[in-house]
Amino acid sequence: MKPVSTGSEPEVVSVGWALASLSLSMLLASLGTSIANVGLPTLVQAFGASFQQVQWVVLAYLLAMTALIVSVGRLGDLLGRRRLLLAGILLFTLASMLCAVAPTLGMLIAARALQGVGAAIMMALTLALVGETVSKARTGSAMGLLGTMSAIGTALGPSLGGVLIAGFGWQALFLVCVPLGGLTCALAYRCLPAAGQARDLERGAFDPLGTLLLAFTLLAYGLAMTLGRGHFGLLNVGLLVVALLAAGLFVWVEARVAAPLIRLALFRDAALSGSLAMSALVSTVMMATLVVGPFYLAHGLGLETFAVGLAMSLGPCVTALSGVPAGRIADQFGVQPMILAGLGAMALGCLMLALLPASLGIGGYLGPMVITTLGYATFQTANNTAVMSDVGAEQRGVISGLLNLSRNLGLITGASLMGAVFAAVAGDLSTASAEAVASGMGFTFVLATGLVLMALLAALLSQQRRWRTLDSVA
């Protein structure tokens, strides 16, 4: 079942199966991010550990994925994306087995870090391989499908994890990924295009020092934003300083090596820089809905745990349902109008959440959430399409890595920044009144509205520069 065919119908079938393999790869990486969270209380009992120790089961995966996602994208450009994606899927599957049989918490955390490395490869190269799988005219639809699968994986994790723990124990959280990984690997091997995947790794073509410095920078930043659960101390500040120094050293090295990991000239492209900045900003905002939402629903509206879970599942469901239609609309009408429309909807939804009167109850929360999430899905699909459609074949891996990195950094920053803002306004959440929680919610989304407006301004400036370029060419 090869993707190259002389007839039009077999080619369509092959492209469909190739997209199925990429979709499963994105689903697995997203599922790995969310499925372990629900098992943390069980792991505390199973290993006799504290919550602070057990939370590294989640952090090890997230930090490994964030620190390496650009580097593995560059390796894919050099070694072949299909080849490296297959290795990443196998690594993810093997690490899932190691997680399930881990005899100690330390072994489990190490296996989760290894699983995060596999997830970094899968996320970076899945987007990069879209350009080798579908025509440019269908890129938006493909990006929408991948966004849908990512949302499904994120939404499915907690509910599926709860069922698996109840029926089979915590080991099932990781064993479920083994058959899915095997299926994904088989499909990718049979269906993904091999054309253009082999490139010689010439001496000096890879930048090991830059790779180590970038990974160290991102690791230090990730730790600074996640340790202390939003409460900044001297350790967090020290890690931020280390991250800044390492980032400066990384830039200095990249400007001097013959084959840099990231060509700094890429960031002179205002459209690319703007897209990465917008992605980070909106991801920061979306994390606010995941961090603040449960507290507002439970303490502000007094909902039971089951009702909170149902309400929180609405956002991922909206994203899953709107991803493919948003991609098709972007293919038909262009990505720039869709970027502006998505950001406009996000700004409106966040403003409604900021002004939300508690007297409206759950309906007053879910309505703005639908608008915000729909805007996010529209923006994300159009923004990814805009970036990946114009990237040369030799840079697809590293640019895809940068796109995923901007999203991950936004999520990490949002978890810390938005959580800290909410806690500062609402006060001690164990004793805070419903009014205090509502005030914290409102203030947090005032900030979120400002961040989305910054992204909207960047999009408008990018559109204005594009019009000027077209006028000068004409």
C-alpha cells in the first residue's frame, strides 16, 4: 500500500491510510500527556510516595518532550523523517511497556522520560510529514485532522485512565499504549512516503553543542515553571536565570557554527516569528481554562466532581469536532482570515468569561467556553497550515519542532502564570468563598483577554506587511 500510484483512486486511498498513521501518532503522544494525571493518587498508594514525588511521572514526560522537540525535528530533516518517526513510535511503545513493569517509582519516572522522547519525535515529525503526504491544497484539512486527534487524545486520557485503573490497576494506563503503538508503527511503515527521506549525515551537519544547550535551556525553563506548583521561590528564580544565560549562550553558539540547529535568520521572517509568538500566547490562555476552570466550577458554582469532569470535557470535544471543518474552510478561503476570525472569537470568549456573573450558573460558563475553544481550534489549524505550507522540504522537521515548542512553552507558562494570578486574587483555595473564586476567575481572564489581543495585533501587523509586499510586487 504505497502512497505513489498511477491511478487517482488508489492514491487517494493511500493518502488516507498515511494520514491515519499520522493521526494515530498524534493521538498517542497526546494520550501519553493526559492519561497519567488521573493515576497520581493511585501511584501515591502503590509506591508509598508523596504527591511531590509522584508528580514527576507527569513532569518527566512533559519536560523530555519539550526539551527535545526541536532537536528531533532537525534530526528528522537530516536522517529522514519517516525513518526517525518509526524509531520514535517504537521507542514510545517500548517505553510504555517499561512503565507498566516498573518495580520502583524511580524506574517509572525514567521510563516516562523515555516515553516523552518518543512523543517528541512523534509530535515534531507528524506535522512535518504532512507536506510529503498531501497536496498543498489539502494541507489545512490535514492539519485540522491532526488537531482533532490531539484534542481527542487529551480529552480521552482522564476518562479512559479512570476506567483502566478501576478495572485493571495503574499498569493498564501504560499497557494500553502498546497495541496502539504497534498498530501505528505498522501503518506508518506501510503507508508513509519514503521518497526524499534519505539524506547523508555529513560531518558537521549536526550541531551537538547547540542541541545540548537548547535542551538544557528548555529543561531549566520547564523546571522553573513547574516546580512549586505556581509558587515561585528562590529555586524557581535561580532556574530562570540559568535558562536565560543558557539561552544567550545558545544564540552565541548558533551564530558561529557552520550548520546550526536553528538558523537564526529564520526569525527575521516576520510571518514565522509572529506565528510562533501567537501560538505561545494562545496556548498560555488555553491552559488558563484547564487550570482555573475546575476550581471555579467546584468552588465558585458548587458542582460535584462528576459534573466538573463533564463540564471540563466540553472544550476538547469542541476542538475535536471543529478541527476538520476549520481545516477545510482554511483550504477554501485562505489561512489569514481564519487566523483573524479564530483570535477574534477567543478574545470575545475570554472577555465574556472575565465579565461572567456567577448568577448565570453553568450555562454562563459553558457558552463562553464554547466560543473560546472554537476560536482556538480555528486559529491553531490555520496557523499551523500557514507555517507548514511555505516551508522548504529541508526545514520541515525543525520548523514543526518550533511550532510544537511554542505551544508547549505556552502550556507550561500558562500553568504557572495563570495559576499564580488566580491564586493571588482568590486567596487560599481551601477556604476561599465563592465570590473570591469568581473574582479570581474574572481577573485571570482579563489577563487572558489582553494576551489574545496581543496575538490579534501581531496577526493584523503580519497581514498588513503581507498586503504591502503584494502591492510592491504588483
